[in-house]
Amino acid sequence: MINLLRALQFADGQFPSGGFAFSWGVESLMADGHITRADWPAFLAGQMQHRWAPHDRPLVAYAFQAAHDFPALKALDQLTNALSIVSAAREGSLRAGAALLSTHARLGTPGAKEYRALVMSGEAYGHLQVVTGLVLAGAGLDLPAALAVSAHTTAQSLGTAAVRLGLIGALDAQAALQKIQPDIAAFIVSPLPPLDDIGSFTPLTDIAMMRHPFQAQQLFSN
């Protein structure tokens, strides 16, 4: 029961993970007229299928499994950095990872303080996916629960951004989230790809994040 309660705590939108500052391309997509309220369910499903499942999920899982092996975590961090070809996404991952790591260090989560020291010294990057796996393992969750937290917080972050931008309503966000839960559950139990096969394919969102610095008005950091 304690693990379930902790998973609910970490997946809660009020948990100070730093994710509120990022739209992950939603702001620019909306500004450029590439996404509407009617598009939201399909957009969210696509982000989870083509980015979270093949990219974030295995990185979180491998970091979870390597939670007590800092050299392996640093190698995963290097891989994550190499895969982050869009600078806005890379910087967002680093900032969100730093915020999450700082929160867990202050909470006393095993491994967080030590890895944060490596990040602060420049020995590790501290990308969000790697930090997520590390801290959720340290908090005592099992791997399926950790992946569920990662998936939920990713989808929730996108939905929250869309609501704050006025693209959708709060009920729209919840309906879309509920609709994709069976797919997320299937992703969680599917085999992990080898490290060399990790990647994502969300070109429209990537381009939107590249365009974000040139938007006249910016509510989010990417």
C-alpha cells in the first residue's frame, strides 16, 4: 500500500517536479494553427506512442534498473543527451531533471543527493528520464509503477499546458488521458528495446519546439 501511495504522490500534478514550465511544443503548435481542440486526443495518443513509449519509457526503465550504478547512469545520461537533437527539448529535459532531482534530494530519496552532486560538478547531465528512473527506484517503487508514474506525468504535463493555453478544457484533458490509459498499460508491460534502438519520431512537435524562441508571446519555456 505504501508504494501505491508514493506513486500517487509522485504522479500528482502538485508534486514540485518543475514540469509546469514546459509545453513540449504545444504552445507553438497552437500559435501556428497546427492543433485544435478536436485534435487533442489523437495528438496526445501520438506523443505517448511515438515518443514516450520508444524513447522515455526505456530510458526511465534502464535508469531504474541501474539506480545503484552511477557509471551506468552517467552513460545513460550521455545517451539521452545524444538523442536530444532539438535544443529546446534537451534544455527542457535538463531543467526538469534538475528540478526533480533537487526535490528528491530535499526529501531524502536514496541516491538523489549523490547524483545531484555529480550533476552539479558537471560529471553527469541529469536528464529528466534518467533522474526519474533513479529517484523512483530510490523511493521504493517497482518498475511497472515507476513507468506508470512517468507515463502519467508526461501525459498530464501536456494536458496541463493545453488547458493553460486555452486550447482544451479540463474535462477534455481528463477524457483524453482516460482514453489512452489502455495503450499506456500495454506499453508498460511490453519488452524494452535494446539501447541502440531507443528513439522517437515526433517531427511536427520537434519543429514546433525549434520555432518556439521566435514566437511573439511565450507562456512556456518550450
